[in-house]
Amino acid sequence: MRLAFSASDVRESFEAVRREARASFGDDRVFIEKFVEQPRHIEIQVLGDTHGHVLHLNERDCSIQRRHQKVVEESPSPFVTPDMRARMGAQAVELAKAVGYHSAGTVEFIAGADRSFYFLEMNTRLQVEHPVTECVTGLDLVEWMIRIAAGERLPFTQEEIRLDGHAIETRFYAEDPYRGFLPSTGRLTRYAEPAPAPGLRIDSGVVEGSEISMFYDPMIAKVITHAPTRLEAADAQVAALDRFHVRGISHNADFLSALMQHPRFRAGEAVTTAFIAEEYPEGFAGAPGDARSLTHALALGALVAEAREREAAGIDHQLGTAAPSPRCQWVAELDGALTPIGIASGGEDIGLTIGDARLSIRNFRPPLAISGLAEAEIDGRSVAVQVDREKGHLRLTHAGRQHRFRLLAPRAAELQAFMIPKVPPDLSRYLLCPMPGLVVSIQVNEGDRVEAGQPLAVVEAMKMENILRAEKAGTVGKIHAQAGDSLAVDQVILEFA
């Protein structure tokens, strides 16, 4: 709904505000900020030397943010037109010249749906997202910062700055998107970056064995892809995130993959700074998963499980175990759904039937350990699925979604219908610490009556304070933690009577 106001209404309201300001503060000056509808965060990279030569290196779109923290950056922006790019670039260059700036810097703007734009701030440093500019311009910004500091002149003109293809950067955070993006800390028990590939760049500051503590920013790596088109760069992100194998902490790879596949993101123009809040109001539960990604997860899960069955059958002293035949019939259980699967192995070529679908698989590479990466070419397409062995099943991670998987013999699948499912324990009586962190304060006492939504405790992790609230009304029974305690994930803070 839109409300219409006359000029006299606006003047009357303005004068009322001035009178209130004069009465309260002794000063009738009023500051008014522009309200920007459907805002986008657009920034211009500038580069200036000590000889007065300043130019811009086009724009970056940093609109996808969570709690004002950037998550995805790309260049060029799918929203910015050539005319808008020229006007924003000219203003950024003018600002840098006005203050005598030299080196690399970034002028940031907020842009509205009508492509109007407004100055936000200038960052006089190299920013996290600088790789996307390097990809599309071919310029090494760190190198030019050093050369400018040494007194060199910029040898190129504004007209010579190129815009080659499209680049996307995603920020790989140590956080758990399945638990409200809570920070995650611990030791990297496994850290394997995707194998080098054309158009793929990984910037990181950690190695396997590094400790991710609660005292620093949660970003541990950046995934940068560069391709001729925006959609190709987004698809390359999904492929790279499938192959980024990190264990020991929770991370946001599934969420980043889901963003790259989201129809609104792929459309481009509808992405604003409110994108995540609007599209995930109830939190994140995994990418939706299309038919192809589910089929690929089923296929590689079945091959991994069948290979382990063969391995177990070959171990000495296994009673009543016979090696499976070259052609095997199984039933795959994926997230509770049962699907018949046939596997016909013929050396490097594997024929797979999943329901009525037939797949041709080559170059199957199972994980080298209990948990790891399974890869293969499925109908000519390179596919990777992360496999983790958990109690009674495998956890498969592919294309931003996690699945529970089991491979059953047909008879076992028939008996599955008669199994009584286990009821999980009731933990509603307890307030559990959702992530490793430091207790800042306990807001209640034993015996207090609390209402739903009431703050119970504050826990700090990775430079953020998290308020833990009551999910329902109740009475505090016993408090198990106090201010200053360092707690592990799911450690009991208090219990209700």
C-alpha cells in the first residue's frame, strides 16, 4: 500500500520535527536520509598513482549479505548498465582525486531499483572481494599497490581497462547454516581444496590441522570462479563447492551452493541486500534438489556402498558371505524413500539403472578413506559427492544438500516396512549451548518463571554475542553454567523444572 502526502502535509510534519528538536536539544537542524527501495550494494574499484593519474576498474556487486556481512560478490554486476557504470566510475575517480588518493581503494554506493545511486563510504585498502576484479580486468591489484608505492606511473588509460567474462566469489565461513548460521569452532581434521581447474581460484589462510577459534572472523577461505558468462561462473561455483572437503567444523558450503542455484540469483536483477532474509526467513534446510542432483547422489552413493560390500566380502573369516555377482540388484534408501537399483559392472564402464532411468558411468573413484570424495563421469558429466560414514548409514552431500543413504538387499528392504522407528529423546527441558563459546551472562535464576522469547543467556563466539531465548514458558530448575565458562556445542546451560 502506498500513501499520498501533499506538499502542505510534508511542510507541516517537517516543522513539527524542527519544533521537537528545538525543544529537546536546543537546535532545530534536522538530518534526513534517503530511503532506498530494493537496495543493492555496488562498489567501484579505483586505482591511483602518485602522479595524479586515477582510474576505475569497473564495479563489484556485493548485495548478497547476511547481517550486513558480505557472502557473495561478483563482477560485473548484472544490474549495472554501461551508462550507470560510467557515471558511478566517474564519481569514484573524482572523489579519489579530490582527496589526493593513491594506491588501490574502493568507493561504495547504495543503488536503488531505479538505478539511482548514493555514496556510502570509501575503503582505503584492498578488500576481501578484490579477486573478482582481478579476474575480469587481468590486473593484479596487489602488484600494482606495490608498484604505485614504489613511485611507478600507471601505464594504461581508462579506455584500456577490459571487462572479460564474469567472476563470482563466495565466502567460505566456519558457521552452521543448518543451525541458524551459528559460529563453528574446532580443529580442521580434514581440509582439502578442490583440484586446480581453469577459471577456479581458492584463497585461504588455513591448512589441515589448523585451529578455528572463537576469537576471530569466521571466514576461512574464498572460492572464486571466472567464466565467459555469469551462469557458467555460478555452475562452476557449485562444482567447486561439491569438491571442497572440510571436516572438524561446520561450514556454509551447502548454503553457498544453494545460493548459486537459486532461481532469483540466477535471474540477476532481483537480488537485493534483503535477499537472504526474504528467501530464507525460517532458516536454511538445504538446497531443494532437482531430479538430476538426486539421481547423481543416488548413483554415487550406491557405487560407494556396493564397493564396500565387495571389500567386506573379500575379508578372511567372514562367515556366510559371498562376493556379489557382476550384476547386482539392490534397493537404495535415500532420505527414507526406497528406489530399486541395478548395477552391471564391466571394468571401467558401469551400467546403472535407478528405477526406469539408465546411467552410463565411467572413471568411478571411491573415497580413499572412510569419509571422503566420490567422483565419476555420469553420462559424460563430471560429478562429485562427499561421503561420510555414520552409524547405520552414509551421509551424502551434493549440490548443497545432505542425504541419509543406505543400500539394502531386496529382502532387507521388504523387512524395512515392519521396523518400528526409534523415538528421539526429549531435550526440550534443557537449554543447550548451540555452538562452542564463552558465556557472557546468565539472565535468570533458579526458580524463575520465564515466558516464551525471554532471554536466558548470552554466549559469545567469533566476535558476535548470541542471545539464547526460551522457546516456551516454564520454570528454571537448575543452572549448570555461569558467566566466564567456555562451553562445547550442546553442553547444558540450564534445565527447566
